[in-house]
Amino acid sequence: MLECRQCLRQISLTAGSIMHKTRQPLQIWFWAAYLVTSQTPGMSALQFQKQLGIKRYETAFQMLHKLRAAMVRPERDPIGAKWPVEVDETFVGGATQGEGRGKHHKTLVIGIVEVIPRKKALGSDPNLPSGQRPKHKGGHGRGFLAGRLRLQIIPNRKQETLEPVVLVNVKMGAEVRTDGWTGYDNLNKLGYKHTAEPVRGDQAKTDQHLPMIHIVFGNLDAWLLGTHHGVSPAHLQAYLNEFVFRFNRRFWPNGSFRQCAENCSESGITNLQGLLRRR
């Protein structure tokens, strides 16, 4: 607790951070950040509760969600400045039962990922003083691998929905590869080098034109089902943020804890309602 000598106003060191008015000791928060960022597959709230000895599941769940909010830098850079990007959408969620054929409650998610030639891929890590180089080759044996990733929930596939997402997340002038969906038809006029290829379910065309984004979607489904056993649509964006954080730092896991700890004081999210409004 700090106190101003002139006005005598008191302020906590955790004010305005994700630890604002917390009842948990700060060492628990730092242990929590370390466990969440260092475990490769991540942790469910139940595992989190048991590891840290937290009494209530709701407390563990809210702490995890606040840490997920801290995994997104407030002013992160747009991607695609150096490499082409692939853009596509997918539905996340399972099939419903007893509601009729074709009925589902899946959530639509747009994904944007850089595609980097293997020979030019990923030098020293800008987040680490040591400049550690990645050891994992990645790319599923291909001549390229995935760079930075962005995932976001969207309400529909309309042009007025897709274009703002691309404008915010992709550097102007970048090469953008999509399928033949009409929602991306105006990207050339917006200043992008747009390449569209109608795949129409053809696996050969998909592997040739949009190989990396579908690998990302497959990894996302496996992670959500394997670690968390399903996710509510109301909280899905928080889990997407965590997946993106892990994916973008998969070659440099040692820098994940430091980045998360730095973001904890900058997120501005102090309660669960704020987390839900950030969707």
C-alpha cells in the first residue's frame, strides 16, 4: 500500500491490474502465471485449483480467465508485414443431440496465420535477451511453417464483418490468401494483394492454397477437447486468446512467463464482467 504525502490518498500496487482487490497472496498469482504459461497443453480450472490449493473452483476459474486476458498485448502489431497470410473461418463446438438434423450451437471463428518459408523462418527471439533460437522444425514436414496467429469470434461471414477483422490484424499491403468466399472480394481495393482460390471441399486444392490455417484449426479443436473437454461460447474468446499466446510462443516457451507477467499490469481487466465484455 502506498500513500501520497500531500493528499494522503492510499493506493495499492495491484490497482488497475488483473490482481486488483485480490484476496489471494501475490505469490499465488505468480505461481499461477508460471504454471499456466509453462505447461505445454495448458491447464483446466480444476487442475489449476488442485495445483495451487485454492478452496473454491470459481476463484480458480476467475484467476485463469484474468490471466488469459493478460495474454493479449494491449497494442499488438498487425501480422503479414514480411510473409503471406492465410485467412479462413471455422465452426468451433460439438454437435447437439435431440434438436433435429442440422441444428447446432457452434461458434464461428476467423483465423489468420502467417506462412513462412522454412529456410527463412524465425531467427532469434525478440522477447528473450539470450536470442534463443527455436529447436522445433514444425510445418508437418512441409517446406514452410506457421508464423504468428490471430483468432477471433465473429457473428457471421458477411463482408462487413470479415473486412474489419482483416484490417485490424493484417498489415496493409500484405499478401492475403483466402478461399473463394465473396466476403473477401473487396480486399484488393482495400490495399491488400489478395489471392482467392475456390477450393469447394477439394482437399488437394486446400493443401496447396491454404495448408497452414487448417492445421491450426485442427490443433485448436484437439486442444479445446483434450485439455478443457469443451468450452462455453460465452468464454470461448478467452480460450482462443490463450491458444494464440501459446501458438505464437511455441518455439520460445521460456519467454512466455515474462510476457504474461508484464501484461498483467496493463490489461485493465479487474473483474469477470470486464472479461466477458472484452469478447
